[in-house]
Amino acid sequence: MNSNGTVSIPAQARHLAAKHAIAGFDGAGTLCWLFANSKLVVWAADKNMGFHSTASLPYPAPHAAVSVAAVQAGDVAAAVCTLDGNLSVWPNVGTSSGLLQARISQEVTCMVSIILPSQIFIIICGTADGRLYRVDCVAQAHAAQNQALCVIPLQQAKTSLMGSLTNFWESRVASVAKNAIHALQVILYEKSLKILALTNASLECWQMAMPPGSTAQLLWSHPVLSIMQKQAQATAQLSLCSLSAVSMKGSRHNVAVLASAPGGTLALQLLSMSQTSKPEELSTHILDVTKAESTAESATEERAKWRCCCGQKLQVLIWKESGSAYRWTVETGLVRQVLDETVLSATVAANAKSPHWLILTSSKVVQVAMDQVQPAHSVAVTAQPPAASRRPAVSQALSHLTGSSQAKPSGTPQAVPQDEVFQLLQTAVYTPAQDPARQPSIQQLARMVPRLQEPPGAANIIAVFSARVIDVLPKQWGRALAADYLQQLCDKEDFHQTFLNTLEEIDVIRVLDPDALRVLFESAEKLEAVSAVREYENEQREDGQMERMTLLQDVIFDAGRLCAAPVSAPVEQRSEQEIFYSCPSTSAEAFFGAVSVQLAGLETSAYADTASTQLEQALEVAQAVQNVLNKTHARHQELIQAYQRDMFRVSTDTPWWSAGLTVRTALQALADTLARLAQLLQGGDPAHFEKSIKWLLTMTETVLVSFTQAMDSCQAAATLQALNQDYEQARHKYLQLLLDIAQSLGEEGGGTLLVQRVEELADAHRAYAQLFEVCQLQGDDFKPHSIMMRHRATTSGNHLDLEQSAVAYVFDRLFTDGEHERLLSFPDHFKQDLTQWLQKRLASVGSNRTRATSLRRLTWLHELRRKDYAAASRTLADVTNNNEGDSATVHRAACIAKLTKLAAVKGPILMPSQEDVDYVNHAHTKIIMLQVQEALGMGSEVVHPLSHLLTACLSDETPPSQVCYVFLLLGHLRPIDRQQAYRKEFQEAWLKLAAATDWKLVAQHSQQLSDDQISSFLRQTDLCNAAQTCYHSQDCNVREVFPPEGVMGFVVDQAAAGLDAAAKQLMQGAFARGKVLALLDIACALRLLSYSSALSLYVCPSEQLNCASGCCAHVCLQLSENSSLSTVHRSSLIQLCPLRCGSEM
């Protein structure tokens, strides 16, 4: 065997290999492992990865099942289960404290595992009585300390038929005979996890919804053993022993099942399976390996099991545990591989540029390219192919063609005359394989290979001949005109298949231009499509239903007329029907174009005057179209299996023909017609209405599948974008229509069942709007949670990409509908999703202020719910800074902002950082501004800036009591230096307050008043109240920028100008009394004085009240005698005296 390279295994692994260890690879083919007794060694299959780790069980386990999986972060999760059911799991191999244990109360026969994108490590165990058990945990190094294993038996679930809407009103229960499970494979799809289980007699496929639940649904059970036993020539009883699956293009997988008999006979069955359909049997082969096994080797390995690994292009590697390895292909049969060591395990390499095997021996990992594996020792092979095909194969290979005959000539290839090539190809295709006259044409074509590639594209000579083969008119190959069209089409299929085989023989198909390849393969499918039309016609004729097929006949005739012009041969004597069946290269698509035309005129047709008769005609066309698409899809899969490498090279500039615009338009026309008829028939004949709904569901699924196929087969960005838009519109249109019909039917009329069917379709095609509507109709507030979990899109790095997920849709829908409370009430595992969604929506909100306000409010509410107080404080700061919402909203945000910032303070709350202090001060300033705005009656719709508030305070209409708000506003400005910019407004406020009292009049009346009466009057003046407000340090802090002595001097110089001495003294007294009141308020706030003591201090001797400085000096003297007053506080209070009269005390 030619190997590309070898990688030595770690020393610990070599030591274990000598102890009869069991070995294997992880599911992705990136890790190798060996297990013996109680020790597990895991290392990277590729030496460049450089990973190596070990783990040990706390007890011996000589016989166990092992499964290993790689975590995206680079860690490895592993599980070991003894045959008696003791399960041990390492969420991270190599972590000493990371071992989890559980118990399965059955004999465990096999085990498989997989890691989901969400980092959940899922283990599936099969038992001797046919049961399946699921165990899962978080695959992280630190997770083992906080979780416990839970063994969940996967029970059988009742379910409706999957992937088929034909049996619309039926359901089934999955049941299966209980027998031992010998092998397991898991396949992860976008929204489900499929489990392949090999039992005593069959291959079963179970489906488990995502996220994993406690039920598994049996999709199908394939009797592989009985098929193998029937085709085995030996009388020995076969036993199923091994199972392998490999991913192919799209969602298909090839599956290999191996069985063995005691005499050395092996049976191999190859299957192809998709995500939704039952498996397709490709072939079954009986292999005899007795000649390759020596007697001694057979004796020592009598109990060793045979294993297999399925590779690309239907290659299978087969080996015996600790024994020999063999490679099998259809072309070479079973070939023994020469290795210097026995084989422990093998797999297909992951992420390889070219497919190759990884074979694990006792000392190394051997890398072998599949295309380079050469026969070493031939082994007798008896192969039993599947049912005989109507397409003949070329009988023999051209082994006598030398390499020189196929070599490209030097220089520029010369063009080959088309007629000459056509003559050679015609001889190769239409001459029987046994005829010696065919060989010279094959040899000559082989020498022309370099020149057969010209010209490129659809005009290539090979592509042109392909269309010629399928479009040949009947008389051109000598068949009577009266022959049935289906037989003619079958002959064409045989000839076209021979043509494809010929191209492989001369090795030209691998070098053809992608556009030419596309013509080649599309020709084969179009031929199948037209044959399917004729098959359907014949079936209806046999059933006596031809008189009902008026519309279908018109479709065929219209398609024939469309094809008449391109036909090169004379067609005057040929009917439209004959032309249609003779020219599949154009008639296949023309058939769908004619469907659209005929359906457009169905309402006005003479033979469909009622809704019921229109329905009958439309259903005949729908059944024919469905039959055509099913056969075409099956042929497409056959081509993929036979020409996998070449099918992947075809041009992808436009969608594949069977999902092209013409086909999609016809399918939508059918769906529109059925929708119209369903609405007309509702309330009429129940049988007709039921048919219309059943087929409307079928065509809706067909339409949506055609769009997905179109997008899968096209890579042009502009085309994909347009396709996706049309797909979304069609999906919404038809599914919403079905939901509306279901809602109108109600529960008694079958609406509930119709809703269930629509839900299945919507879930398969990610129609989140309809899934949400279904939840609304069913009144289930928790069902969206499961939908969101199933359709969570992921990207690299485990970060959720929400834009195309159900999570984003549900969040958007609830936000648009105003259900904000429900949006914030999702379970904890959606917290991160909601955080990311809010961030994305805020980043793209633009100039929509209303939307930004709502999103910001949801953001800080969500952050408070998560107890992320630091983030909530930042969001609330944005709300207050941007004045998002009315004044009440901003006021509430500012209040909560202070609380959240205090809650987010790190360290002791009595030692906040300057940043925290500034934040709280800013929030408090915003609160004061909003309170002033409310007090001024400036409305609540808009939050006014500081300049507007100061202007309103100083307006002529504002009463003196509200002028004092200037001091509140300026006193809370931070940093304090900002106050200096508003000196003009500050002084203007004092002038207005001083002018609010007629001091001359007060001086005149003071002659008749006592000192107590004067003191009481001055206390009530606006100037006194302003002084108390301005210099009350708890509410205002302006003394640093505007000290009291400066204010007193300004008032005396400006406001008291022109007053006599008595009036000035009264003005000064009012100001001083305000200062005293502020001083007493501070003392009470500091708990230096009780309120009663402060009141007695204020009522001091009258002679001291007549002097501003005397009042302050008196208070300071009294306070200085208070033993509880600290020197710092006493000094602060003395500084309040405007004239520093107590500075010497």
C-alpha cells in the first residue's frame, strides 16, 4: 500500500497497544485513542496539531466501550462505559477533578458520542436488549464540579409521517423488535440528531429533535440481514458486525453495513440516505476472504470482529481487529493491503484536501490517499449487484490502451471536425459492446481527448452530442413510428448512459469544461423527466382515467408546439405529442412552461366550468408534475453517486434546471390555483375541499424545496440574493394562507390538524413568522422557547449569529408588538441572546428616537435583571444624557442610575472612586433639573437644557419664590468650575430677589414695630429665603465660586444703591437671617443640635438681631461650647459667617 506518510503514536499509547488495547478515532477523524484496563490515551491524528493527554479510571475495566470527541476550544471530552453499565465521563480529558460517573442498568454493547455547537457532550449507549440511552454534560474543563450525569432512556415517540404529505390525515407509531445493538453512528443535522443503530437483523434510523429531548422517533428500519442472506451463496449464517457512514454533498450520507460468517465470508451492503427519505440500496456484495487469511492467523483471531469504514466514491476499508486490512471498490473488488503491523482501527481523514484513510496500528498512524491505494493481493470476490438496470453498461475496460495513446500532443490542440467526432461517438454508443467494430472508435476517441475539450461551454462538441442522443427522432434509429414513446425513451436512456460510460472509458469526462459537464448531466435528468410524464400517462390509461386528463394533454401539446421550432429534422408529419417525447432537451422545461400557461386559463376553459371540475384537472397536472420531480430527483442522486467528483465540478452560475425559474413558476402557479380552489370549495363538498388542502400542502412543500434546491445549486451572489427574497415571499404567502384557512376551520373542522402540518413545514423551512403564529393560535407562551433553541444559528467562536435565527425573529416580533414584559421574561439561557440582540438593534437604530428610547429602556431593565449594575448604570447614563423620553422617564432613569451606580461600586461603599462620585453627582444634577422643570410648569414632553431653565427662572412672569431655583441649578453643576460661566444669571437672581421687597416702605413702618416683629418680617422676605437656599450645603454648593461676603457686597452695592441707612440695614439683616437659618439647618443635619436647640439659638437677644455679624457670631459662640462639635466642623461653621465675625473664637 502506498502511504502518504506516517505519524508515530505517543510512548504511552505504544505501551498500551502491547496490552491488547481497544482503539479508535473520534467522529471527526482528528483524534486517536487507545484504552486498556483503566487507562485512556488520546492524541492528535495529525502530528502538526501536537495534542496529547491521558486519563485514568479509578477501577479496572478490561472490557469497555469508549468514545471520544473534540471540543472546539481545543479540549477533548471522552466517555468509557464497562459492559455492565458503569459509565465514566471526562468533560475535559486530563483534568484531574473532571471525572463524572453514572450507572446504566443494562448490558452496554456499544457507544457513540458527539459534541454539539453549544458545547453539550452527548453520549448515546446501545444495550443488549435493543434500548438506547442518552447522557449529556457540558464539555468544558471547569464544568465537572457543577454538574451531575443523568441517564435518560430514549423512549419511542408517536409521530406523524415525516417528509411526506400524501397521507395527510394519518399518523403512525414507531415500533421495533427489541434485539441487541451492535454498532451506532450519529449524524448531526441543523435541527435534528439522527442515530443509526445496527441491530441483530436491521439498520434502524432514530431521530432526536434539537435541543436533545427524552424521546427518539424511529424514521425507518431497513432489513439488511435478510437482503444479505438471500444473496449469499454460502449456507453459513451471517451476523451483522459493523456500521460506517460518510458525509456526501448536501445532506446525503453513504452508509456501509458489514456482516460476517464463521467460514470467512463477508457481506457488504452500501446504502445512500438523506435527511428526510428512507435509505436507497446501492448494492450488496458477498466477499470471500478465506484465501487471504492464513490458517495460523485465522486460528488466533477466530473471535476477533470485522470492522469497516466507508470512504468517498463508494470505497470501503475492511479490517479484522488486530489483523489484516482490505480495501474494496466496485472496480477492483476486495484487495488485501500490505502493512508491517496489524490494524487496530481506521477512519476517513477530516478536512483533507484530497480524501485519504487514517489507519492506526500498534506504533503509528498511516495516512493513505484513496486514489493511490494499489492492489497487493487479489481476493476472490462474488458480487451480487442490485436489481438489473434498464441502462446497459460497457462490457469491458480498454486495458490495451497505452499511456502514450492518451498523452496530450505537444503544441496547440487542433480542432476536430464535428462530423468525424459524431460518427465515432455514434459508433461507440449505438454499437453493441461485444461488437469488435466498436473498439477502433473507442481507441480513436481516446487519442482525441485533448481536442475534445474544445470549444468550452455549452457549445462543446461532447455537450452537443449529448443533446443529440436524447433528441434523436424515432425514425432516425430505425424504430417504427407506432412504437410506444416510453420504450423509445428507455432506449434513449440506455444509449445516453452508454455515452456517459464511454466518456469515462476514454477519460474525457474528468477534464470537460464545467458548463459542458452541466449540459451532459442535465440531459440525463431531462430525459428522465420526459419519461416520467409518459409513465404517468400510461398508468392513467391503464386505470381508465384518460378522459379526466384533458388539461394534462393540453400541457403536453403546448410543450410540443414550443419544441417544434428548435427541432432540426422535418416535423411536418409529426404531432405535437411526438415532438414533445422526442426532444427532451427542450421539452422538459417546456412542459413546466406549458403548465403555467394552461393554469392561467383554467378558469375560462370550457371543460372546467365549476370549482370541482377545475380541481380535478389541476390535480391531474399536480400529480404529473410531482411524479416528474420525484423521478428527476432520483436520477440526480444516481448521477451524484456514479459521478460524484464530476457532479461537484459543474457550473453553478445559475440554478440547476429542475429548480430553475421556469420550474418554480409552474410550481407556484399550481400552488396559487389550488389555493384559489380551496377557498372556493370551503363550505362545499368536504371531499373536494380535503383534496384541495392536501395538495395545497404538498405543492407548498414542493415550491419551498425547489427554492432551497435552487439556492444550493447556485453560487452567484446576486442570483442568490434574489432567490432568497423570492423564497421568503413564497414561504410567507403560502404558509400564512394555510394558517388562515386553519383558523377559519376551527378545531371541529380539522383546523388543529392543519395547523400541525403547517407547523412541520414552517419548522423545516425556518418560517419563523408562521411558527410564532402557531404558538399564538395554540396559546402556548413557552413553545417559542423550544423553537428558538432548535433554530439558533452559530458562527465560529461559539458566538450566536442572531440575524437569521428564530431568536432574533421572536425578539423583534415581541418588541414590535409592544410585549416588552414578555420579552424580558425569557429563561436564563436566553439572557446572552437578548443582550446581543439589544446591542445589535441599538447599533442600527439610526435617527429613530422613539425606537432608541424603547430599546434603551429594555436594555437597562434587562441588565438589572441580570444584576449587571455597572452596565445598567452606563445605559441609564445614556438615557439621561440623551434625554430619551419625557421628563418623567428621564427623572426615573436618573434616580435609578444613582442606585445602580452605588450598587456597582467596587470595594467599600464609604470609599467610592472619583468616577463613581462624579457619576452620582451628575445623576443628582439631572434630578434637580427635572424637579425645577416640573416646578416651573414647563411641561413633561421635552427635557429642557440648563440654559432654558435659567431663562425661565429669571423671566418677568416668574415669582420670586421660583427665582431661587437658579441657586439649586447652579449649586449642583459639576465640576464646580462650570458655575463661573453663569455668574451673570447668579447676580441677576440676587437683584430680582432684593428688588422683590420695598425696603423703603419697610424702613418707614419699622419705626412702629418691635424687634421681634421686625425679625419675623425679615425672615419672611424673599432675600432671606434665597440666602437660606443658596448656602444650605445639603442642597446647594456655590460658596466656593460665589462666597457669602461677595454676595453681600454685591447686594449692598447694586441692590441697596439709593437706599437710606435704615433700609440698607434691614436688607443686610434679611440676608444675614437667611444665612443663620442655613447654618442651623447644617447643624441639625450633622446632628450637632436638636431642632429645639436650633430654634432657641435663633431667638437670640434683639440687639444681636440688628447686626448681621452679631447673629452669626452668637451662633458660632454657642456651637463652640458644644462638646460634641469637632474642630473641623466648628471651623466649617465659622466660615459661614459672611463677615468672618467668629473667626477669632
